[in-house]
Amino acid sequence: MTNPTFVDQFSQPVTLDPGTTALVVVDMQNATGNRSMGLGKLLAERDGGASSRYRFDRIEQTLIPNISRLLDAFRSLGSRVIYITYGANLPDCSDVPGNIRGIVRATNNIEGQPEHEIVEGLKPLPGELVLNKTTMGAFRSTSIDTHLRAMGIKTVVCVGVSTNNCVAMTAMEACDSQYGVVMVSDGTGTDSEEMQQATLNMLRRLWSRVMSTDQVIAELEARSRAA
């Protein structure tokens, strides 16, 4: 836990109500979260996977188990679950902005390809919303805002990869769109512990509340019992 700073007094309080809170699972796909496919395969071919060991160890040992627990909790409480994927809708990736088109191509992250699919263990259930984005943030290139407002959602709980890129961008866009935002510290991951902690520290400053998986589940269940 970091010490309170001057800016903390201006951060809006964020509370979790099962009826108005949605779990947003960002980019937990084979292209980004599977050691043997997409980015994992690409890096393994270059350096034997040394540069990605932290990333995929964290995904396998921490993210997938914790996101699975959150999915179970949200579903059991009747709370909304929304999946966000990223990648090209067109085979030539011409619909993806230039800043990420190269990595989309290199990881074969194209709709209909195995790399584009959500990783095993975190598959959506029938009836759960899956939106594909072609930009870093979900609010820029999907209709997530329309869906959230129609569902009566006021707070989003963000998990997935990468903390410093697509998850953070989606969280900041959500905050700017007037949603309460929670970043799950042990439900998000990136390429190094330094990068992980730096991003969480940045998001604590006006953008979001940072909570652990245990804290999110405990607060949701407590509010459900009190209802």
C-alpha cells in the first residue's frame, strides 16, 4: 500500500454494487496470453522466451486463477461480465491503426484465427458480451459505452493484459466517461514488475481505485448480503 498523497483527497470514491458493477476482461487471448501462441511464440523464437518469462508466468500462475475467481463471483451474484478482445477484423489488418498493426500481424491476431480466441480457462459463457476493439482502449473502437449505459452499469472492474497498455487505456477512457473504475492489482499483468507497479501507481492518481481479487469479491459479497 502506498502512502496517501496530496492528490488522493481529490480522487472520487468508488464502491462496488453487484447490480451496477461489471467485470471487464481485457485481451485475455491466445495472441497476448498464451505462452505457445502469438506473442509468446514470437518471443520464444527470438530468445527462447527469456524476455517473456515474467509475463507468462504471471498470466498462468496469477491472472488466470484470479480472473477465474472473479468470473465465478460476478456470475454467482448475477453481475455483468464483458469480454474485450483486440485484433483485426479484416484479413489484411487494414482496419487496425498503424501503431499496433505490425504486432497484430506478427502475432496473427485476426478474427477467426486461433490466436484471436480467448484463452482456455476464461472462456465466456453463452449470452456474455464479447466486443472486439482495433485500438488500445475499448471505448474508442467498440460500443462498450452504449452497452454499459443500457445495462445500468456505473462501475467497471478491469482485469487482463497488458496493464500499461490496453487495460490502462480502457480504464482511463471509462473514468473520462464518468464510470467508477477499479483496477485489480493481481488480475492484471504486463512485461515486468516495475512496469506493473508504475502503472498501478499512476492509475491511483485520480483514475481508479486499485484493489486485490480478494478485496473485490469481499466487497461485492458484503453488499449483496446487505441488500
